[in-house]
Amino acid sequence: MIEGIDKMARRELLMAAAALPLAGAFAARGAFASPRVPEPSPGLDADEAAIRAAFFYGFPLYEFARVEQTLGQGMGRASGLNTVTRRAQLSGPESRNVTAPNNDTVYASSFLELSGGPVEVSVPTIPDRYFSIAFMDAFTDNFAYVGTRATKGRGGRFWIAGPQWRGRAPSGVRVLRSSTNDVWMLGRILVEGPGDLPAAAALLEQVRVSVPGAPREPRGYTARATTGIPDPANFLAVVNEVLRRSPGGLGQTARAARFRSQGIGADKPSPELLARWAAFFPKGYQELREGFLFRDLVVGGWTYQARGVGDFGSNDRLRALVALGGIAALSEKEAMYFHANFDGAGQQLTGATPYRWRVPPGGVPARAFWSLTMYDPQPDGRYFLVENPLNRYSIGDRTPGLVYEPDGSLIVPIQHERPEGRLAPNWLPAPKGPMRLALRAYLPKPELQARKWRVPPLEQAAP
């Protein structure tokens, strides 16, 4: 999921999510072969059920537009589109303008506007370190990748083309087709540590975006997406503008006609319809807040993501859940994410309690890398890295100086106070109070994708 990019913290929405009770979510569970996002039975009447379905369909489009307008400067300042922004530094506790940053990768980000023709993305060949360049359409599906997995580390020149383009690319240029004219390109390049940052930054500079042919001005938006629960008329105006920007009815846009009676893809909605939307919004956003916690996908205190993240198909509810709290998530073939606010016994994690996290021999089954990152939860629902004497904010398979057990397992002390003894080199410092952990696994192996490998629970240790 996107870390370190979205500067608009979702305070109004995630504050409530962070405070929702989780009692009973950590009871013993049986088989865990087919985790899914629970589809509740809200007992809605026909009109409200229709609004609910339209809301799930439209919300990711609204969020995409909001982020594009914020980061791509697409509202009245369209010159920010079709250009690349790079973040070539590692995050630390001082990184307070974004929530849940990682310090594993550097980023290249660009919002592409394709109505006037293709946009070219140039990518270096990187054979010796993990990288991915993901291309996400306005429905938040990743429709193409360039990188370690997808192209065996080979780069090149790529034309990202919209649904109506019928031209031909020059020799040596690969065409990547999008069903929408709005695309988010997000590149990640692995950094092995502070000493490796200059080399990673040099590679990041080689990720370039340009417009072939004569200069052209990309289209901005006329409807403004805002943070928090929007006005119903504005919500529909933004969603419908995103749909109009991508004519042709390809991909998920073809399903818009199903929701026309609810104002999706339709003309100006009636006051009665807007009233139904206004009555539903509090329920709809509350369902997204609760659903993003994936409370029935918890094993040993760890929250597992639902299947289909990053490549949602027609699962509009899951698409909306991820758009709320983790927009720009990679598909499972590329990365998987796990989160913990509780230990294996269901107790709230706190730095005042010493824990031990034991990774079995072989480590987390990931072909690229894995990392466990510590966060300090904030009252507004955001998460920041924790200041500590080691300047260590995560630990993983690339961390130097770790001490392993004779059988090859790794025991990580997780606590606020510096531990003593032979495990001290493995210490992951925690805040004094509540804490949150995020495990990231890039290029997860089949056993992790199948949920056959369970993330080890945190166990309380003797003080």
C-alpha cells in the first residue's frame, strides 16, 4: 500500500477506524485457506441497497481524483500532470507530513493524463536490486508493471496509452494500455540502508516521464474532491467527471450503466436522490471504516489482507475499503502487507511490555525482501516512525549485525527499553505507549500468498 506519498491524512475517517473496538476478534480460528472481506447483511431496503452498491463503485474514483488533484495538481494547475516527482530520501521520525512511511524504498510518482495521446515512461534496467513501476487506472487496479518480477529487471521505453488512442509506437517502445485516461504511475526502488541511498537515488533519477510529439496541455478537473465525507452532489460530480474523462466503456467503466438510476454516469441528480445519498453517507463511511480493519482476517494478532487487493475485478466493496486506507496497494504477486496492534493473546501492544517475535528458519517467505516496521500511533489516526538511540525504525532480512539462533531462527526483542544480553543486537525499539507494527513482504512466495505460512504472533517476555 502507498506509504510516504499521500500527504492528505485521512483524519476524519481513520480516527474512527483506529478507535473501533476489536473485542473478540482474536479468538482461536480454524482453517484460514480462503480469507475474504466480510459482506455484511445490513438489512437495507431496496433504495438504500442500490445507493450502497453505487457508493462502493464510485468511492475509489472519488479518492483517485482527490489524490490526483492533490499530488498531481490537477485542479486548475494541470501542468503538474505528466511530470514525475521523486522522493529520494529515507524516512525517519521527523517525517511527519505523511502517515505510515516506510524506510525500505525511494519513490517516483506521476499522474498521467492520456486524453491527448500516450505519455512515455523511461525506466532503467536494474538487475541487482528490487524495483517495481506500477501503473494504476482510475479504478485503482494495477493494470501493468515494470520491474524485478514483471520484466525480470529489464527497463526500457514504455508508452502508456488511453482507451481511445489508435496510433503506433516507434520501434523499441512497448505500449501499455489503460482503460482510463487518468493513470497513476508509482515506482519503488529498494534501498539497502543509508550508505546505499546515493546509488538508489541515481537510479530513481533515471525514471523519467515525457510527452511524445508536440507539447500539449493536460486536462485539469472542474469538480473538486475534498477530504472527509463530501457533499452528495459534489461526490457525484467528481465521480461522473472521472468517468467522462475516459470514454469508450472499457474495463470497469462499462459497469457504470448499472448505477445510472443512482446518479452514476447520469445527468444532474434530483433533490430526492441527493437526499437518499445524504442519508446513506454516514452508514457507508462507517462501513468502510470498520471494513478496512478486516477484523475477521486476524490470526495471532496479525491482520491479513483480503484476496484481490490491487487487482479487484468486480469486488467494489474491497476496492472501496482499500481506497480509503491504502490506495495504490500493489497486487499480491508483488507485495503483501500485515499489521498488528495486538499480541497473540489479543492484548493491546505497548512499548511498556517487552515482547519477543520469533521468525522461524528461512525467514518470512519473500523472494525480494521483508521488513518489520515500528510505528507510534497518533490520536488523529496517523502513524509515525519512532525516535530511538539506534536510529533503527525497522528490522528485516537486510539488517546488518543480527544474531540468529542455532537453528537459523531470528528472535526480535520489541520493547521501549534497551534489552541486555545476546539478543540486544536484534532490538526493534518501541514507543513508550501504544504501538503498531507493519510487516511488508515483497515478491511473496506461494506459501505466503496461499496463507499457509502464518505470521508469528508477538509473545510477552519476562521484564
